[in-house]
Amino acid sequence: MLRIKLIGIGMGNPGHLTFEARDALQEADLIIIPDKGAQKQDLADMRRDILDVHVPHAPKVVDFPMPKRDAKTKAYLDGVSDWHDAIAQIWSQTIATHLGDHGTVALMVWGDPMLYDSTIRIAERLDNVRIEVLPGMTSIQLLCAAHGIPLNGLGNAVTITTGRTLRTYGWPPETETIVVLLDGETSFHTLEGALDIWWGAYLGMPNQILMQGDLSKIADRIVDTRAAAREEHGWIMDTYLIRKRDI
Amino acid sequence: MLRIKLIGIGMGNPGHLTFEARDALQEADLIIIPDKGAQKQDLADMRRDILDVHVPHAPKVVDFPMPKRDAKTKAYLDGVSDWHDAIAQIWSQTIATHLGDHGTVALMVWGDPMLYDSTIRIAERLDNVRIEVLPGMTSIQLLCAAHGIPLNGLGNAVTITTGRTLRTYGWPPETETIVVLLDGETSFHTLEGALDIWWGAYLGMPNQILMQGDLSKIADRIVDTRAAAREEHGWIMDTYLIRKRDI
């Protein structure tokens, strides 16, 4: 029997790993790490840094090549589904080569596997495996902690959404606070009204950047800051929270 | 200068503490723990269990009496604000008595201080303190991990809300998934339609209870299970996720 543990590792800061996650990494027979090419080498390195800190005598650690998503030729959801099939196949091959059909495989998942991540859906495509999910710190938590703010207004609802959904549907009605993830297009530009933004990039890391204020006043500054940081590091992961202002 | 660290500790399982949180507890000069009376002694004990596991040589650990919220005489928000004032005053007294005006105080916050928790708002009432927030595992993450499910549908938004808000406003429009916290009144009973529920109590603990299925079929069973568990333990903390079913 094969067991797969999908282990949330937070956003790169080894201090945000849980004891449970550390133990699971230590006890795994095989750890597989996606190789997304030279451009995202930083991200693979950050996984290895976490292992160096917490599991210096790690078991077998193996890279697997991450297939590219075909974003052009198909409807969005079909393209994603094909892509997940392709990743599941590569996982199977990598596991068969390096472990066989018995033992425990660990995958280090950025943030938490439950939040805008596909590892659960990909793992469910494999036959004869037992899946276990271990939570990890999300960018939402690190954003709020870094700014020292609550996620929700007192007793109020919060909507978590993506840049794509925000651009398509606008501000969700009856919501006072939104958090936007996966937004490569700084979609806060599409919003109007009396809104405050709390933005953060590289959260929890030494190069963390935080900005906050009146959205209408600092939106352009965030766009510029984001572009410059992305240029400097070759990649960026950022998140933001926007709240309606009390008037 | 006084520093206050608001440290998320998860839902009681010592394995869900982060290394950062452990270090902060270890380095604090004073740890203050709310005493909510005999009925909730379990919760205070769980905090002490986490200290026993991770910080066996803890610095000074002191209980403070938690004032009761006056739920009768005022508008909801006014009552909450007065209550927060009262708690802030007790924190000040407890810190002055046991530490003075210099050093680091740690508060162990259930879950994550950002999520439906008031410690950030209370801490902001204190004068001359530097506040630092450390994230902890939320019940939402533990619920999804225990059931092995993603929080969001592929690319879709999620609304996090309370039982009170759900009862007042109903299902948030244009949302496919909701997570409900702080719901002592099993408000899922007010929902209709093709919905699936994933429910959990005492998440991450040995007495964890999980139920899932068609909401219309298992709602009553969850209500009964919840009531029996609450009777047995004297308290309950539960959370649930509801998703519109694909038809």
C-alpha cells in the first residue's frame, strides 16, 4: 500500500512549519519536489532550505519535472483537468521509479493544500493510494499577522477570491472584506469606492514587502512596487486584503 | 517598553504548533492564560498541555479571570466593545502585577488571532505596547485536512461567515462554498437546496468527530451528534463547510 502525505509548508519561512509537518517529512520514505525550471529555481530551493533546517537527514528527495499547462487551446477548466492528469502521471512514474508500490511519499505543498492548490485533486487521480493532508500556513494568515490586523470585521463575513473571479464578478455583494489570491494582474485596479488595502509580498521571508492605505491613493504605487520586486527576484507571490472603510 | 505577542496555537493539538510559536513562548517573560471558569477548564488545560509538551521550562505562567460579556442590556456591538475594554483592563493589571512595564508577554490564542478572535482588538486598547501577531492553525484548515478536501472549488470564491450572519442574510450570492464558524445554533438548518456538508468537532484532537454528506439527509444527525458530544465533554468547538452540489 502506498501512502501520500500532502504537507503544507507555509510560504517559505522554516519557522512557519508545524511540528506535525516536520515529523511527517522526517518519517517519509520519499519526498518529491516539483522542478519548474530555472526561472522558479528559488521556489525549489526554498523547499530544500526548509528540509535543511528541519530534516537534515532527509530520506530520499527527488525532483520531478513539472509539465506546463496548455493555456491556449482549450476552455480553462478542460485545460486544467488535462494538466492535472499529466502531473498525476508524472507523480506515478517518479514514485514507481524511486520507491515502488509500498511506503510513504511526502509532497511539500506551498501554503496549505486546501487553499487554491491542486495537489489534493491530483492525488485523487492516483490508484491504490491513501491520501493524508497536513495543513500549513497560508499567505492569508501571514498577511494578517504581518500587518497585525484581523481578517474579519467584528462578526462579519469575509470572501476569499481570485484575481480572475474579482475581475469577472466585481465586489461580492454583502461582503465587507475580501482577500484576493492568485492575482498576477493587480485586479484591485478594477475596484472603486472608499476602500482600504493591506498588501504583502514574499510574506514571512526576509525580503517581505508590506504596503497599506487608501486603495485609491496607493494602488499605482503597489503596481510599481510589485513590478520592480518581480523584476528583481524573477518571481513574486503576493496577496492582499481589501476592506470597505467605515465612514 | 512592553511587547505583547499574540500567538496562534491551533485547536489544541500540540503537533499543530509552529516552530516560530514555540520559540516565542519559550522566550516570553510572562505567559497569561484566560480562566473562563470550571465549565471551560478543559480549554485552559489544553493550553497548559501545549506548554508541557513544547515549553516544559516555561517562564512565569499566570491565569487571569475572564470577565463575562453582558449579553442582555445593550446592542450587540456596544456590549462587545465594553467587554473588550474590561478584558484590556484585566490584562493591564495582570501584566503590571507579574511583570511590570518592561519585557515580553505572550498570549496563547486559540486558532489564529486573525480569525473571529478579539485579541488583536483588545491588545490595541493598551497603551505603550508593541503588538506582534504570530499565526496559528485555524479550524478551517483542520476541517479541510481531516476530510481531505480543498476549501475552494477550482478557481472559485469562498465565503467565511458566522452562524449569526448566515441566519440573518442567508446564502451569500455568487458563492459556491461557505465555511461557518461560531455557530452554536446549527444554522445550516436554515439552508435549502442541493448542498453537501463537511462537519467536524474537536478538530485535530483524539476525540475528533467528522461527518459529511447530503445536508438535507444528515442535518438532523449532525444536530444530535453535536448535542450528545457537548453533553459528554461540557463544551464543543465545531466548524463546517457547505458546498453547492454539481448537478
